[in-house]
Amino acid sequence: MGWNMFELAASQARELGASRLYIFATPTENTVNFYLHLGCAVTAHIDEAVFQLEPKDIHLESQISVP
């Protein structure tokens, strides 16, 4: 189910011309491992506005290929 939702988000992002997804995840091992398993990585470019809203979350990104 989670994988399907991720793929739907990536598909819609591609349609909008995005090259990556920015994800802020609940800081639990299962949640972070889920995103890592999908190929996401901890981002080096944290969005400060999002960080201020959820400072304990883990911020990740996923590169998506644009057709």
C-alpha cells in the first residue's frame, strides 16, 4: 500500500515536471527504512520552512526520472 502511494506521488510529480520528491518522515526506524528501501536518501538540502514545522522528522529526497 505504501509503495503504491509513493509511486502515485512520483508519477504526479513527474507530470508536473519535478525531478525529485522531498519527504519529511516520522523519525521511526520502520518509516525511515521504508523510504530508504525505496531508494530515498537523507537530503543534504533541508527545507528550513518545513524543518521549523517538524524539527524531529527525518528529511529525505528521492530523485525521479522525468520522461
